[in-house]
Amino acid sequence: MSSTEDRVKTLINENLKVDGQSLNMPEDLNTPLADLGVSSLDIVAFGKVVAREFNVTITPEDCANISSVRQLIEFIDTRTG
């Protein structure tokens, strides 16, 4: 089974686009998605995709407070233990 990090990266590659192009995932997972050009609406929509994939609840408020991929991974790991 893949690690949370690998699964999240796959979901990003499959679901997030900026200006019609696939998101270039940076090596630094602490980079905020907004800094990569992902809109707040896309981040909330992506939160729904992640919630389904990992069977966790992610509210729009959670999406606003989770700025980086690293924070998202930690958020998931604390809820799926």
C-alpha cells in the first residue's frame, strides 16, 4: 500500500491544474498550493477528492487552514492513524 505522501502526490497530479496545465509538484512539500497558482476554489474541490480517497472529513475551513502539501499529509495521517 502506498504512503499517504505518494497517494496525495498522485491525486495532485490527477486533479490539480493551473492554467489548464498539470501542476508541477515542487520537491519542497512545504510550498503552499496557492503559491503554485492553485485557486482557493480548486483547493476546496481538491479537499473533497482527498476526503473521499482517505475517508476523512475535510471542511472548507480546514482547506483554508491547510496551506501546504506537507500540512495536508499530516492532517490525513492524524485522522487515519
